[in-house]
Amino acid sequence: MKQINRRNFLGAATVGVMAAPVVLRGAAAEKIKLGLIGCGWYGMVDVEAAFKVGGVEVTALCDVDSDHLQKSAEKIEKRQGLKPKTFKDYRELLALPGLQAVIIATPPQWHALPFIEALDKKLDVYCEKPLAYEPREGRAMVNAAKKSKQVVQIGFQRRQSRAIQQARQYVQEGKAGRIAQVEAQIFYTAGIKDTTPQDPPASLDWDWWCGPAPKLPYCPQIGHFAWRLEKEYGNGHLVDWGIHLIDAVRWTLKAATPLTVQAAGGIYHLKNKITTPDILVAHFDFAQCPVTWRHHLWGAAEYHPETQNGIFFYGEKETVFVTDHQWTVVSRDPKAPRKVNEIKTDMATLHMQDFLTCVRNRQQPLCQPEDAFNSTTTVQLGMIAYQAGAKITWDAATEQIAGNPQANQMLKRDYRQPWVHPYA
């Protein structure tokens, strides 16, 4: 998009400003005792966000990679002056006396069990997205959260984006007119690691890492971080990254889950390197309007870098495009200048701040499990439609896929022994 005019018509004072976190003070000097399950990249991002907010003490860490565990413990000790206790088994961490809340930042196959057990132990939970690996896990997690009454935040940090919040308000106020269609997309070049099956690093317990999911032969491409494009663990780009934009679309449209879903794509450029599509188009029919998702994992980001990651809301009067730190309004009148609004936001810190404030005040934060379930189920239905090669119909009342027994079976994956699936 060529920027013809720059002005923020929701308040010039906020343009281009990095939102500063509000530090938790007062009552307390009493710090919230936090535990972290999953000490990889984003687990430590979440911990750093908690330190930025303030008023926390990280008392315990859990990871199945002893190298991750040691390095993370050393970093945290330097940050807070106290070395956290370390565990390989999340159940031992959850049993630690004095613990008040946990951050779960594992791969998705390890979300449901620690989440539910943490709630059973009366701990508050900050859990990264997606809520679960599959919908039946997600439903069990939602039910556990409702039963427990604990504070639970799910890691849809883009709900804290000032750009997305302002665009959402603009759309909901009807200024763009009735929204007839939405398109969301992320195009980027995926970095691929070694795909050769090999022994895992000596520090990594691969059996524990796989957990209740199928145990595949280890290779760097499906190990730390790279699991996102492996079907059995991350379930692909739509579920891993696209979920943020689909959540923002749902949030803006006030939509629940789609009525029907169809998807097409495949593995073309990265064949034999990943197991989820490097090109995918998914079409979601919501009650409000149709929503189309697109991703390319190679050769597309460079053409229009300013729109390679974002959402188009096509209204009867105007089109609104929004990405993390900018939103743009384009009138149907070709003579009207584009209105470009830039506003930077520290989304991770604000989302953690929301959680920690609610832990203190015993309120519920911005993104609760039921809402996260709807966003997670939506993208999972996209992958089910792709795998089934068919248009599927979702019955939200019964949480079943109608008329397609094969696709309906994909709503739940059997756990690997000795782990027991939490869905009754």
C-alpha cells in the first residue's frame, strides 16, 4: 500500500508510541510466585514480559531438555537474584509449596495435561496458544477452567495490539459499512533445519518431549521451535501463526465458530521437508460473513511486504487493512486519500500485565478459555477440512462435524501410553 496520507483519527497522541507497561505495585511488595513449564524461546519471552510488568518471582522451571533448564535458570537468577528450582516432570513443579501461578509455553501436545492439573491444584494459568492440539482436548480444558474458577489467560497477544483494537472499534462502529468479506494472510519464507533422522541431543529426553503425541524419530526440523510445521506437533502455519489473525477476525466480527469450512493446498516447494502445507487457502463461512485465509511459506512475502502479514476487512464503504502496528482505511472513492495510522505496542508485556493484574484482583483477563477454544477450533477445522479433502459442516451446539465420520474422528487424537486423554 502506498501511503498517501498519515494521520490518526482516533487520537494523535497515541500514534507511534510504544505502550508502556503499568508496573504492579502496592500490596505489594508481596510478589506473585510463578512457575514456567517449557523453557524454550517463547517461554522465556513470557518470563521477560512478567519481569517487565514487575511484582513477580519465578520460583520454579520445568523442561525436558536439561540444557534449556540450566540456561534459563541462570538467566532468571541474574534477573531476580534468586535461582529457581528446576524440574523435568511438570507434576513435581505443580506440587511445589507456595506456587501461585504457572506459565505453560510447551508445544501444543503438552498444553492440556499440565493446564488441567494446574487448575486442580488451585493455580492460576497463563497458557500459550493454540489452546490445545485438537478440539476434544480444548473442550476438556474449558470445562476444567469453568469448574475451577481460577484466573486463566490464553496467549493471544494480538488482542493487546493498539492497531488491532482501534481497527476493531472502527469496524464495529460501522464506519467502513457492512463487512461483506474478510481476508487474512501471512506470507513468509520458512527456514528449514536438518530433516535427517538422528539421535536427539544428550540433554533432551525425546520420549518426554513427544509426550502423549506420536513419537516420531528425532530430527532438528521437528525438535525445538521447528515443530510448528510438523503435523503431529504444531499442525502447520495456520494453527501456529495464522491463529493470531483468525482470533483477531473473530474478535472484531463478534463471531463464534464457522458454519462450514473448506481448504485446499499442499506441500510443493518444501516437499519431503515438512508435513503440513507450504501453500494453503482455507475458506470459513461464519454467520457474519465469509473469511478466507491464505499462506505461502516461500516466494510471496517480497512482493507486497507491507501487506504480507495482516487482515483485510472489505466493507461496503471502505476497506480496512490491519497488521500488528498499523491500520489503514481505503475509501471506495479513488480520489480520497488513504488514512494510515501507526501505533506501536508491546503486546507480550501488556498481555502478561493483564494476567498478573487479574491474579491480584481475582478477575478474569482479556482472553479466556472459551473464546480461545473458538479460535483454536476454527483453525483446527481448517486443517481437518484440508486433510479430509472435503467441505465440512460444523455443528457448534454438539461440537460435531456433520455428515462426515472420517473428518469427525479427527476432532480427537488417541494419546500415547501411559498418558490418558482428558476428554470424557
